[in-house]
Amino acid sequence: MKKTLLRFTAAAVLAGIASMATAQDSNKVLRMMPQTDLKVLDPIWTTAFVTRTHGYMIYDTLFGVDANGKVHPQMVDTYDMDADGMRWTLTLRDGLAFHDGQPVTADDVVESLKRWGQRDGLGQKMFAALESMEASDAKTVTLRFKEPFGMVLEALSKPSSNPPFIMPKRVAQTPANQQIDDTTGSGPYIFKADEFRPGERVVYVKNEKYVPRSEEPSGTAGGKKVYLDRVEWVIIKDAQTQANALINGEIDLIEWVPAEQYAALKSNPNVELVTPVPKGSYALHLNHFVPPFDNPKIAQAAFLSLNQEALMRAQFVNKDLYNTCVSIYPCDSAYASTDTGYFTGKPQFDKAKQLLKEAGYDGRPVVLLNPSDFPILNKFPPVLAQLLKQGGFNVDMQSMDWPSLVARRAKKDLPENGGWNMFVTGWGASDTMNPLYFAPMTGNGEKGWFGWATDEKLEDLKSQFLATMDDAKRKELAQALQLRVFETGLYAPLGESQNVTAVRKGVVSGLVNSPVGVFWNVKKH
């Protein structure tokens, strides 16, 4: 009965959206299933990927990163720095305007970066090194550093978790611990707030006044050309219904193909599978702010209970889609290493139980959050719960939809008062390739990412990484950071997977190869 009702609801949503599009040129309207439902609209407040994708639809950034990881100016026309890198000058390009028609100014940039710098880990580091940042004139921003900061361009082009999107000054002045209520941006699409229905649909229309760069699009850089009049995100929570909607032409694209539908869609002659975004990874995150994972030994015991192969196989089924990986960095990247101390990615239940005994674990339930409506994540928690029980934990798995999980993980309350102890989420290579990009790798306590760990040694290693430009030294520090992550029980990698996008063959083209999902340059035929 539940699945029948779910499919009926999805069908009703599809029928409603299809009827809305009949009066428009069907080749100018893209209907797609995003990775999950969108409820949080503030891309600075959360690191949720769906909110990040929403951000790239409606906002722009000062710099972008191409598909090869090279930084290019985006909103910036020219920039320069002095000989010692302590003073940077950024000049905005012509033609930049917000959706309300107001020009983008240096004041907007300054306020946007200030807000971003309060939430993002790398942004926090940059602002700690800054002496001043000011609008020298309407189009010029000047940054003066009081100490060396070797990642200015990397910070201002950060593609994920959290990108430094530029917003109007009035919006950017929203306190960083509050969500914005104004979605005015200057990006290639405009968010249709009047048509937004959480759980049903999200609508964007072409920003007719957007002036793209002249370069070819690559990653988050280059010309963000829009060939569509309208993009509709159709929210369908059932994997089978998603696949049926694509095959029947009710939607044109599934951003992340559910693993259980991969084989069927791969064999369908009317469907094309593409991989515009590099392989990503998954990790177990713990709440270090409340018991029992405020004790590193208990956190280590959880990691000793993990079985990467079992977890990844349960979630992705097809071996083509996943691999195990014990490194916290992408396994084919410069910083990847199998030197992980006690962590092997294979279960060591006896050692886990011994650590729990030494730590005085009292058997209190650990609350594991399960995003039951999110096909790309919802097979992990049931297997994880069984593994943790074998390792000696008392596990309380609580199911909810993904937006509710995103909201709940921001709570610092005890689990019995609506808080949490652990959850699993995914990350892109753009997040994990650099230790200063990765939001969870923080020792900043309550200023840090969800889980709120505090570790001075971790922060010292990150500061050393920032201060050097020597590749060999950075690799050495990256290894030290990896070992420290496991020593403190900060988080644990579960493995890597290739997220696959499905499109109607011969109907959709132009998806940009990018470190993150973006939807400019897309055409319908």
C-alpha cells in the first residue's frame, strides 16, 4: 500500500508538471530528478550537495575550477598580487548584475566572503590570516594578509563544501548561523520561489540578462551558457518510479542513478549513462560533542567494526560501481596512502569490544540516522547497525527523509533530546582531494562542521599545510593529517563509487565535465 501511494503521488507530480510545460517549447524545458529533495536553500549554511547544486544554478563565484582542477577567473576580470603574496587585488568583470537588475559591486563581494568565511573551514583559515578586506571602489576588492596564506585562489574557487557564492550585500549580511530568506543571485538561472514545492518540484528559469564568459565551459569555469528556458527538478523518491519516468519520457535526466536501477537502465537502448562528475566517496561521521563519541577510544571501536566491502556491496550492488579505499583522500590522488594505523576497512570485532571495555562504554544507545528516502545512501545504515552491534554497541537506527537528516545533524542536543550520534554521507573528489577543502576535517569545535570535534594538533598540521608551497612537505603533512584523523576517531572512509547520470538518449546533451554537478550548457533536442 505504501509503495502504491508513493507511485501515485509521483505520477500526479509528473502529470502536473507535464501539463505546465505543454504551452512551452518542449526542447526548452528540461525535467530532471535531482540527487534528492531540496529543502535548505542557503548554500553557505549547509554542505548538502543538492543545496550546492541549487547554488550553482542561481549564484556565481569569483573564480572557477576546470575539469582538470586548474583555477580560472569567473566573476573576476583581472587580479594581481604583490611579490610576497601579502596583498591581492581583484577587479570584477563588466556585465555582472543580480537577478533584480542591481549591479554586482565590490561591497557585495566583501560581505559575501565575510559570511562564507564564518562557515567554511578553509574560509575560517583565510580570514584568520587576513589583516583587512575592503572595497577599494565599485569593482575592486583588496585583500591584505598579516601572515602567509598560500591558498588564496584555491579558497576563492573552492568548488564544494562550501563554495564562496556571491550574494547581494543585504542578503550576505544575514548572520552566518541563520538561513537566508532571499534567493537573489547573479547566476545563469533564476529560482522561481512562487513555484517551489518541497517534496514535489523546484523550478528555475533562464536569466536572460546573464553575460557568460567567452571561454568554453569546463568544470565551474568558463562560459556558463544557457540553452534552456526552464529547468524543473521533479522529486521522485522511489527508485523504480524514477527509472520508469525516464524510460517513459516523463523526465529527461536522473542526476544520480539508484544502484538497483543501474543494470536495467544500462541495457535500455533509449537511455544513455554518462559520468560528468568524478568518482566520489562515503564516510561515517560521528558526533564528538556529546557522549559516547566524545571519547576517542569509543570512536575507534566504531571504526574497528566497519566492513567496507559489505557496506559498499549492500549500497551499490554492482561491482562496476564501487571499490573499497582506506585512505581519507581519493585513492588515485597525490595524497592517497594506505598508512592508516589501526584502520583496515575490515571488521576487528574483538579489538572493538576490548576498546569499549577500556573506555567504560555503558551500553547507552547510539543513534544512527537513516535517510530512508535517499536511494544513494539508504542501504548503508541497516548494514552499519548490524556491524556496530557485532562490535559491542547498542544501536538505535532512526529513519527519516534526507532533508530532515540535514536539519537534525545541525542540532547539538543529546540524542534523547532530538540530537544524534552518527550518520553516513557522500563526498566528491573535489571535497576530499585537499585536506583544507574537506569540511569535516576540523578541530574547531562548535565553529566546525557537524560533529564539532576539537583537536589542536589537527589544526596545527593544517596550518603547516597552508604555510608551505613545497609539494613534498604538503604530502608529508597530508599523511600526518590522515593518521591524526584515525587517532582521534574523527570520521572513517567507507569506500568510493562512481555516481552515474542517466539521460534520454538523443534528447539531452552538453553535460559539462566538472568536479561537481552543474547544469549550464545543457541542450534538449
